[in-house]
Amino acid sequence: MLRRIARLFVIKTRFEAFAIIYALALGATARGAHYLTQYPGWPGKLLFGATLIAVFMAGAKILDCLKYERATKESAEAS
């Protein structure tokens, strides 16, 4: 039963990955907007950019991992 529940938290397709990245981006922009009001000027813009860059890095890692897992699975099936 725990395995069935754990499978819900595994990203299997690119669509799921993009949906998660989109959700992360929404949260990051909301947090960045909060930074802009709390820290006016360049410090707020710097923190806003940092939140977005973190999402870009996480999104790239998620997509790379999907590609790696698919290649590993195909090579295991071929041999």
C-alpha cells in the first residue's frame, strides 16, 4: 500500500514535470513580488531574480533527470 502511495510522488512524464515547474514558478513570482514591496529598489529586484533563477535551475534538473531515467530504462530493456 505504501508503494502505491509513493508512486503518486514520482514524476513520470514531461507534462507532469512542466506542471510542477509551473507551480514552482507561480510561487517564486509571488514570493518575488513580496520581496519587491518589502525591499524597494535594487535589493528587491535582486531577490526577485534569485527566486526565478532558482526555479530555472530546479526545472532544468527535473527535465534532465527525466531524460536520464528514460535512457537508463531503455538501455536496461535493450540488454
